[in-house]
Amino acid sequence: MVLDLIVIGTAISLGPLHNSAFILLLSSRRGFRKGLAFLLSWLANLVAVIACVVLLTGGKPPAHNSAPSTTAIVAKLVIGVALVLYGLRRHRRPPAPHGPPRWAARIDDASLATAAALAWLLQPWGLVGVGAATAVDADLSTLNDWLALSAYCLLATLSLVMMEMYAVRAPEAATARLNALRSWLEQHQQQLIVSISLLVGLWVTARSVYELVA
């Protein structure tokens, strides 16, 4: 479970869409506050999903080969295959024109609530769903699993935390460098989405098939 959560958390953190949007928020008027609202909403969404899983399982992993255990593995398998198919479809699709989204022109007037809602909308729910299905195996009677789930949520938020801290410590340098990063992310958005979808999809699919036959 721990290795799976590390892979999934890293993939979530590296996603180009939410990172580009976050940089736009940081570059806007009251950027620090909007970025903080986005970051906290992002983290709260991840924690809420894990909390729902824990409530359903009671903090105890289902017995091996039981119906709940098999259901969770099948759910991971379905999402893994869906990620692979999505990655292949994006690979065959012509790249979209580069440039900021339409809402970027109104970013200066965005409220903190809008920034928080944007985090919810841009969350990669396929990857979050895989993380939730993986968290079914968590045993909260052990400290290690508590730490694993906490580390997963923090790892999936790490890129946002680092950019927020950089913007606070060196605002002028951060603006230039983060905008350069955003331009790079927009230019390579297609390749990044395809790579993340295929790599995580193949990983989850292989792991799920192994768990079903083991």
C-alpha cells in the first residue's frame, strides 16, 4: 500500500493543469491569499476522500479474498485501465493550442471562494479515486499506516506548498521563474498528461491483476 500511495501521490503532485492554474493565481492580485485558499481546499479534498474511506472500513483492512477486498481491487483495476485508455486517446489527439485558459483573464477579480472551488474542479479525480481504493487496505491501529496516509496527502500537495513558500520568501524572483515554469507546463501539457496517465495506469493495472490472482 505504501509504495502505491507514493506513486499515486507523486503523480497527483506533478499534474500540469492544477500547477499551471496555481501559478496564475499566485501571479494575480492578492495572489498569496488566493494560492493559500487553493492549497487548503486541495488538501482538504484529499483528506476528505481518505476520511470517507476510513469511515467505510472502520480503519481495518478487509480480509483477503473477501467481497470488500475484491471490490476495491476491481475498482483499482477499472480505474487503471481507464487511465491507460485515456492516455492513449490523448496521445492520438492533436495537441491543443498553447495558452492560458479563458478564465485566466478574470483571475485578478477572482474571490477566495472561487480559488478554493478551482482546486476542487482541477483535482485529478481518477488518480484520487485510485488513492482512495488503495487506502482501503489501511490499518489505522498501526502508526505506519497513519503516517502513510498523511504522507500521501502531503505528497499530493507538495508542488503547491513549495510554490506558495517560494512566492512568500522571494516574490519577485518567484514571479519570473514560476511564470517560466507555467509556460513550460503549457507547452508540454499534452506529453505530461499522457505520460502520467500511462505510467500510473499501467502500474495500477499490473498491481491490481497481481492482487487478484495472488
